[in-house]
Amino acid sequence: MAEHYFAFLHTHTLFWFITLILFALTVTFLRVGKAKLSKIMQMTLRLFYVLVLITGIVLIFIHMSLLAVIKGILAFWLIYVMEMITNRMAKGTLEGNSKWLFWIQFVVAVFVVLYFGYFVIG
């Protein structure tokens, strides 16, 4: 299984990249009021959450280190924040202090996950 580590790593990185693009598109479509298109993007985004989680779990089992588990928990936090932002935007309940709280969490989580993924574990 260890010989397939880099294939899973590159696939996982690609899925994260696509997930972040889909997140940006979903947020954009929600902001401009394209409800049907944003719903399609949100469902596609959820599919990529699952793909990211599956490849991430495989990488944790291949790498088998505490740092990989910590990065996985941080990545799960990032996915949670992304889902909360898109859900609350779709429902119209992302406003006030919670709006800034979720966006600050998103920015912090992205940087921490990238730091762990490229500088601590990589």
C-alpha cells in the first residue's frame, strides 16, 4: 500500500483543489441569487467532500502518524466550516457576527491545513 502513497496524495490534492474551486463558485452563485445553479454546485461540492475524506483516510492509514491524524481532524474542521457557510448562505441565515466568525474560521483553517499538509507532514 505504501507504494501507492504518492498516487493517493496527488489525487487527494487534486480533490482539495477542485473542492476549493467549487466552494468559491457555490458562494458566488449564492451571492448573485442563482438558486438552482448554486444548489447543483452545492451537491457537487458535497460529493467532493466525500472524495476528499475517503482519500484523506487512506493517506492517514498509509502514513500512520499522529501528525497525519491531526491534519485530518483540521481538514474535517475545514470541511465543516465550508458546509456551514454554504448552508447558511443558502438559507439566508449567515449574517452579523456569525458571518465573520465562519469566514475567519475558514481562512484560518485553510492556512493551518495547508501548513500541516505541505510543511509539517510533507
